[in-house]
Amino acid sequence: MQRLVDLLVRYRDQSLFTVLLLASVSMLLLREDLKMEGARVVSSVLFAPIQRVVVLARDIVDLRQENRRLSMLVMKLAYQNDQLAELQYENERLRGLIEFKEKSRFVVLPAEVIGRSPSRVSSSVLIDRGSRDGVERNMAVVTAEGVVGKTIDVYPETALVQTLIDRNSRVSCVVSRSRVVGILAWHGGFLCTLEMIPEQGDVEVGDLVVTSGLGGVFPKGLRVGTVVEVGAEAQGLFRRVIVRVSADLSKVEEVFVIAGGGLGEALELEPETRPALSTTVTEGEAERSLIVEGDIE
Amino acid sequence: MRKFAATILIVVAALSLQMSPLNIGEILGVRPDLLLIVLIYLSLAEGRKWGSVSGFAIGFVQDLYQAPDQLGLNALIKVLVGFFLGSLKGRIYLKGLSERWAIVFAVCFAHDLLYYLIYFSFRFPPFLSTMIRFALPGAIYSATVGSLLFILLDRLRMWRTAPT
């Protein structure tokens, strides 16, 4: 025993290296649920405060610029608001006339990206909305440009979002022009591949790809990306379809979590139409919830 | 104590910048790997004990923050980097910018090579695509930033090792 201790002391650097190496390998070999649990506990305790400080610093720097921009926007929106009020009146009158069914409302939560994977392949982002805000696992996360990903891990105040360029991401999609259905998976870089497209599938470069609504996570009709390459796969059974995602996943800062009203149902939007976002403004407004309107199938 | 506090400060600063949603210094989706640059510096300056401990700590924190299914991967590779670079303490002297650039480039590239090889479970199409798209330009970028950052870290080191 004494001899072993002497050896450890004499080769302490090597011993320390071996212990750390074994600890790393042991962590790698842990069951996935244990890894998730460990990361959940430490992330919520360790990273959220650091991220909040970083975000606070950024906010202070951006405040002046944002204030100027918002002042301009208020003027512009006030003008648009008058026009919209007129259009809403006209819309209600016409809807009554042709007996449109009541449109269902689709609640989304705005959230801010407070962290991202330090890996240069940005596979996940951390947002400042969590279970206390009503966020749950497997909720769709979007921007005005298109789908960002889905929540894979939810903490009380934050949530981890798996983006479309994560190697484990799979999203059921449809080519909007020809209605050919495929599975979107990461291809490399900022490109994805639309898998399981049959050889005779009608897909062309420039076609818009939207969510199919089949997976139960993403509502139907959300913009995902554009086809940039079509070819034949080596095996010859399926077509090779490469898609560039619409949302700029390297720079995404503000996102919307689809938090209710849509799961299990489907948004029916024109494929070329982006979701129209409108703020629900209330007296003494504290809620930041936004409403995306769309027909429910 | 001063040395330990300064090391923690450097690592936390690098971590905050790396994790920042501002994408500081990002060019065409490529960012310098500040944590690896700090690890290279610490290992070469302080030896293999500090190198392997810093490598493990930095890698572990990085693992926790990234997708949890990779827990241990960064820690493993950074322990290796820290230990082997620490073993070179006193054997190589990085005085010139070009020498510093070369060592940071070589280490960053080797680190990414090993990391992505395991990350993609030896599947070569995504591995090669990522190496070309991210690792190679990332290593060049990190080497450029790192060789300049070393000057700043040299000054900080003089302060933290100064007698109190």
C-alpha cells in the first residue's frame, strides 16, 4: 500500500492525468438520461447567471440604438395601425357575409437566445423561456424567417432548443409545389437533406420546403427552407435533395416558441405566406405573448 | 492564490465570450476557439499538471453546455491536449508570432480532427464536410487570434506571478 502511495506521489502528474482521462471516458460511457440530468442541474445553476450578465451587457450597449429605431417604428406602426383598423372592420363585415368559420388562434411566446453551443457547429441554443412560462418539451421554435428547431430540454427559466442543423434533428416536411413528403435531416454546415424522396418525386431547385405537420411537433405549413440541389443517390432508390434552411441559425437572437393551440392540429397557411405576427396589446401590458393567426384544418 | 484566481478569471472570460449570443468575432459562421487558445497557453506556460486539470475543467464545462449526449468528449480531448502540451513546457520557446501561430494552428486542427472524428462516430461524409467548412478555417482564425492573444496573456501572467 505504502509502495503504491509512493508511486502515485512520484508520478503524480501522470496519475492525475490518468484519473482525469478515466473520468472523461466514464462520462462518455454514461447512460444518456444520466448525462441529461447532470447537464440539466449544472446548466441551470452555472450558466444561466453568466448568460444573464452577458445579455445585460449587450442590452445596455444596444439600448440607445434600439430606442432610436423603436421611435421610428412607433411612428410607422401608428400609421399602419390606422390602416389595419380599417381593414379589420372591412374583414369582419366580409367574413360575416360569406359565413367564414371562426379562425382559431395560435399562441406563441417570444423568447431571447441567451446562449448557444460553444461548438463551432451550432447545434443547440438556450432560450430565456422555461417551464414557468409554459414551455414544454417538443415545442416548435420559429423565427419570422422559418423554423429554428424544437425544445429538447426544459428548465424552470430556460429551455434548450435543438436546431435543424443538429445531427439528431429530424423534421417531416413537404415540398410546397408538388406536395412530395420527406424527412429533413442535417447534411453538413448550414445545409439539410430531404430524405426518402422517391426517384420519381417531383422536386426542383428553388422549390419551397415547409413542415408537413405529420410529426406532431411542428404545425403544418411553416417555412423550413429552399431546395438548392437535386440529384440521384448512389443506390438509385431515392433522390438526393439538398435544402438551405430559411432561418439564419448562426445569428438567431429572438425566436418564438409555439406554446399552445397548435399541437396535434395544423396551421393552414399558403406555402408562400409567412405567419403574420401581431402583438396582443392590453392595458397595463405585462404579457409579451404574441398571436399568430391561421386557419385550423 | 493570485495565480489560481487569475486562471479562473481568464477561463470564465473566455467561456463568456465563447458562449455569448453576440457571436463575437464570427466570420462566415466560423469563430475562434478561445477556450482552446487559453488551454494551449496555460499548458505551455504552467506544465502538464495545470494543463490536464485546466483541460478537464474547460472541457467539462463545455460538455455541460453543449448537447448533453456529448458529455465527456470535450473533457477527454482537452485533457489529452493539456497534458501533452504541458509536457512540452521548457522544451519549446514561443517567442515569435509565426511560431505561436504555427503551434496554435497545429493544436486547433489536431483537436478538431479528433473531436469530430469521435463526434461523427467515424462517419466520413459529415466529418470531412465539417473539417473543411469549420475546422480548417477555424484553426487558421484561432491561430491568428491566439498568436495575438498570447501577448495579452503574457502580460497577465507577469502580473499574476508577481510577488504580492
